[in-house]
Amino acid sequence: MWAEAALVSAGCLLAALCASVAGFAFVLVGAAVLLPFLSPALVAPILVTGSLIVQGIGSWAVRDAIPWPRLGLYLGAALPGLPLGLAFLALGPARWIVGFVGALLVLYAGYTLARIALGLAPAAFAGGRGADALVGFACGVLGGIGGYVGALLGMWADATAMPPRETRALMQPFIAIMQALTIPGLLLAGLFTREALLLTASAVPALLLGAWLGLRLGRALPAKGFRLLLLGLLLVSGLFLLV
């Protein structure tokens, strides 16, 4: 139990640090560390709860910059996607959808990083309410499949040249609310076992430390550094989804 607690704390510390700087990737980073050693049924409640705590802290830190109308649009579009994602999970094609998204993230992040390395100006896409709603819906589907609600939104934020603070102010409350909606389903599924609760509680100091370090680093990180970190996390997230 002590070894598992140390592993969970280490994974949550790293995930909290990344999520607090970039605004997303807590579940993906945490899963990459924990799933090789712990069962998915045990990891899921730990990461969803940890993500809610960290993104809630991050949301409070950027509360003055939260774009409420746009956030409401994303949430409204994501909610119908959640049950569809759960249906895909039950019926079988979820693995193909996750693999497609993983490939999309790898291609986008790899292409954009290559353009930056070559000194070429990255192409920016024009956003809009329709495109935002479509991205929000897709995030909801991925949330239903496995709680992967942030990666696609992170890619869209970069593609539309959203500034760092605005990116975090949109992504962190969006992810926090989506994770809060996921927790009742995990409770009904009986995944919040005594072991899961104890491991989650043991990781709270690491979560708080990671969030604190990430927020400090995020404030000091220049826009170019933030973008490189965001793209790096998108690339790693895509590779993880492809495995």
C-alpha cells in the first residue's frame, strides 16, 4: 500500500504540474504513469478526482479571465457528447475513435513543432461558434469514452492562436466541470472503493504542491515557452492515445 501511495503521489505531482501550466493533460499524464502498475478501475477515480481538484484550483487562479459565454457554449455542446461516448465505449468502436484522435494530435503537434523549428509562421485557423460547438461536442464524446476531455480543446486553442492566459481560463473550468459530471457515474459504478479513496487522499499534498508549482511556472513562462509546452503535451498525449 505504501508503494502504491508513493507511486500515485508521484504521478499526481507530475500531472498536476503539467495541467497547471498548460491547462490540461492531468488525466493523460497521470494515466501514463499509473496504468502500467495499477488497474484502470483503480486509476479512474483517482485521476478524475485529482483532475477536479487541480483544475478547480487553476480555475480560481484565472477566475477574472474566464470567458463565460464561450465556456457555456463548449459545455452545452459537450453534454450531449458524453452519453454518445459512453455508448461507443459499450458497443466497441471507442478504441478506433481514440486512436483517430491520437493520430490527429500527433500529426498536428508534430507538424506545428516542425514549422517552428524551421522558422516558418504557423498557420492559424479561424474559429467561430459553430467550430467551437463541434469541438465541444467531440470533447464530450472523448470524455464519455475515457475522460479525455482536454486534449482536443488544447489543440483547438493552439490552432486558433489563443493566448496562454485565455487558454487556461477556458480549459481549466471546462475540464473541472466535466470531471465533476463524471464522478457520479464512477460512484454508481462502484469504483470509489476504500483503496481508491485512501490513495486519492494520500495524493492530496502532491496535488496541491504540483498545482502551486505549475501556477508559478505558468505565470513566469513566456508565450512562446507556453506554446512549446502545450504542443509537447499534445504530442505526448497523442502518442499515449495511440498505444
